[in-house]
Amino acid sequence: MPRQTVLKNEFTYFKEVHTRWMDNDTYGHVNNVVYYSYFDTLVNSYLIEKGGLDIQTGDQIGFIVNSNCEYQQSVAFPEILHGGLKVARIGTSSVDYALALFKEGNDLACAFGAMTHVFVDRATNEPSPIRGQLRDALEAIYTK
Amino acid sequence: MPRQTVLKNEFTYFKEVHTRWMDNDTYGHVNNVVYYSYFDTLVNSYLIEKGGLDIQTGDQIGFIVNSNCEYQQSVAFPEILHGGLKVARIGTSSVDYALALFKEGNDLACAFGAMTHVFVDRATNEPSPIRGQLRDALEAIYTK
Amino acid sequence: MPRQTVLKNEFTYFKEVHTRWMDNDTYGHVNNVVYYSYFDTLVNSYLIEKGGLDIQTGDQIGFIVNSNCEYQQSVAFPEILHGGLKVARIGTSSVDYALALFKEGNDLACAFGAMTHVFVDRATNEPSPIRGQLRDALEAIYTK
Amino acid sequence: MPRQTVLKNEFTYFKEVHTRWMDNDTYGHVNNVVYYSYFDTLVNSYLIEKGGLDIQTGDQIGFIVNSNCEYQQSVAFPEILHGGLKVARIGTSSVDYALALFKEGNDLACAFGAMTHVFVDRATNEPSPIRGQLRDALEAIYTK
């Protein structure tokens, strides 16, 4: 299986990712689990900043229903990474994100993946349509 | 400073603590940070099991206002530890816990510490008195 | 897309998964990231127990090169889960795992996923063949 | 017990602390455990940047032997904090750090604490003297 090439210019929102000492595992690299916390933080940062998501008291919250990651090059604290995010699909109440991490000065992703958010009503947990500012923000970073 | 000796028979509630692969850091031992998640889990497990604490919807929640830990012997995944908890002081709305971790077959703590919980009203964040089942549960594991 | 059904009897190795207080996120459920630490711990527990993996000083170490998870039902501390593991493919130096998590008394997975390990030489990071006790252990839980 | 007042101008090294989505717990604030990962990262960042600490292959490594934290004001993702560090005591092979976290635009610490590092030989785990660049770096941020 050939390695996939994921480039920085495919993404539409970027944010610095600061590694932590405890992100490194016994083998001296950022543990595979921790990449998902980088992804998770990228998505929620964007939704809060641009989409008006109110994680504390808003009526609508997002549940992750699937996620995946390809690890192509190891990373270690104290590296600072650049996280890239785009929206790959928007449905009525769900959205697919594509995400990647880039080392300083490198346009080739050291890791990349995807996550799907389903938005639900906080009280009932029933799917609820993505509307208004949230939809606008997601469409703003949509690219095929 | 002489090492303090903390023994298993000083504690009144016990629970197994399962280490995780990612708890180990670059130096191959459980990271100092993670011990607090063991402590935190011990306290909340007891409060939920015995004190009727409802972390999702209860009116009263607990905030940690201070914590400390002495690390006396290193620990590493895949070890299973035994966590010990007791209440060292109960006030109107706050409680001091003493905690320790023990290796399999060893009555001398490999780490020990303390935490203080202040119980507050979830809606207002104002301190609220410890009453009823919660107070009974805390008193049940109180020992000087 | 219909929900996939993953059953407990598809797996060959099981281990209890103890949730922690801090696994729960703002929405009151175990955060999506944390499931991978359950997976990671399952795999490494098996490799250490049965495969003779020496994570501290062994010549051979395993790197995760991809991972994915489908979240089907939410989970929350203080639940205890049952983790299931099997090997789905063994190559020369890499192995694909299938993993799932089950709630107490429920044979239908609340989450399931996959991970691929590539074994490498600790000193050179070059892929190295899976041999001896490690291969035997992986074959012992292989099932299509 | 009166609240202690810890101010930004007591510290000699500063670094931004980026919170993560999963740092927030069920009560919507950064979990008490996570503050120690901020402290830990501050210390190791400084030691790597200025003290020449080589966490992957250096002969000397640092073990935390005690830590404590006072939580004075809650913090929540997506806040960015400012971490302050100073050295409060340097011995032959051990060092005491004082640490604090500050909210944007606020010189009063929202949390503060201390940690003690004992430097040891990586191979033997025996305490080893703090010398050369490492000692210089620690002395550079020493203040009573």
C-alpha cells in the first residue's frame, strides 16, 4: 500500500498544536491516542470561535461517531505542530471533518485523519439540524 | 528529610487502580500527573457508590481546591495498584481526603497525598453544606 | 448507513477496562479520544502478558501506524467495560488488530475499531520480523 | 484560611499554556489533574530550551518526588493561560520549582503550586549532581 500524500494547502483552517511532556510515551514519541486530542481540540476551537458553539450551556452539542488516523512520521514533545482542518461533507445534522498535522516548515502531513460529528439536542440526545451561524462556519471551511 | 512511612492499614476504602499504556512517560514510569487521576477516581468512585453523588445531574458538585502527592517509588504499566482512601477532616461544606497507592503485596505506600473537596451548588457555585447520605458516607471512612 | 453489529463472541482475548473520572468530558460521557487509550492498553497488555514484549528494554518495539473507532453508544465513568481483542491479519512485521468495548451484560459492542502495529528495531526504527513467542501469541488470537 | 495571593511578577520564565477540549471535565472546567500536566510541561520546556536536557538519550533525567497545587479560580477550554515558573531552591542534585497559571490580562494566579525534581543517572537511578548548563539555567531563574 503506497503512502498517501496529504498536503497543507488542502486545508482551510489552521491552529498551532502545543505538545505536552506527558504526550510522549515510553518509546519517546507522542502516543497514538494523543493525536485525537489534537484533532478534537482543532474542531472544537473552530466551532467555538466561528460557529458560536456554546459547549457549556448551548442547546445543541456534537457527538463524535467515528474517527480515524494515519500516522506517517513520529512526533515528540517539545515540538509545536500546525493543525489543519477542513469540512469534507455537511449533511442535515452531521458533518465530516478532514484533519492533518504538520511539522514546522513541512507541508507534508506527519499524520492525518477524519472525524464525524453528529449534532444533537443536549436535552434529548436526538439529532438536530445544523443551522445559522454553525452551518455558515462549517460551509466556510468546506472544500472537496 | 526522612521519608514518611504510610501504611495500608491507615486507610478505610480500597479500590484497584488499573494503569494504562499511555500512563508511562518517556522515562518508562507512570508520569507524576497521572497519580492525581488515580486519586480523583478513587474519591469520585466512593462518592458515587456510597455517597449518592450524581455527577451528571445532582444539585451539588465537588470542586478540588488543593492537592498534593509524595512519590516514593516508581510505578509502571502494566502494574495493578491498590488505592486507599480515608477522610481526614469533614467541615460544613468541605472535606479533606488522604490517599495512597500500594503495589501488589506491599503494605508500604509507593505514593501518597491529599486533596480537599469543597461542595458547591451546581447552579450558583456557592458552597453548600454536606448533608444526608453524602455526609454519612464521608463519616463512615473518617479516621484521624 | 446501517449500524454495524459487532458481537462479543468474535473476540478471543478479554480484559476489564476501568474508566476514570477525568475520562468524562463536558458532555458527561467518555471523550472519544480516551477509547483509543483503552484499545492501546488492551493490545499492550496482551503483548506483555503472552507475547513477551519488554516495553522498557526489548530490542523490538511496536509503532501504531493507523487506528480507527466507531462509537455506537455512549459510555461514562464509573462504568466498567469489557474490552475484546483479536488479531485480524499477521504479516512479516505488521499486525492488524480488531478491538471492541462492551458494557456489562451486553454482547453488542458500544464501540469498536482497529489498529495496525508495525514492529521495528528499537535502535534503528527499521521494521523487523515478528518471531518466536510474539508471533505465537498473535497467532493464538488470530481469527478471520 | 485566607486565600494566598500569588502574582505574575514573582516569576522569571513564562510560556503560553494551550488548553485542550478534553481537559474540561463533566463540570465544564479544566480537571484538577490536568494542571499538573501544565506544570510538568513548563518545567521540561525550560530544561530542554535552556538547560540542555536531552529527554531521549541524555545520561541524566529528572524524577518528580513531590508536587502540590492550589486551585483558586476555575479555568476552561478554550482559554489560553500564561504559565510562570521560577526556581525556589537548588541543592546538589535536587531543585524546587514554584509554578503558577494566569488568565489573559490578569496578574493574580488562578492556580499555583510547587514541584521538586531529583536528577538521577538514567542507567542507575542514583541521584547525580546538577552541573554545567543545567545548573546555569536553573540558577538563571532562581529567586527567593
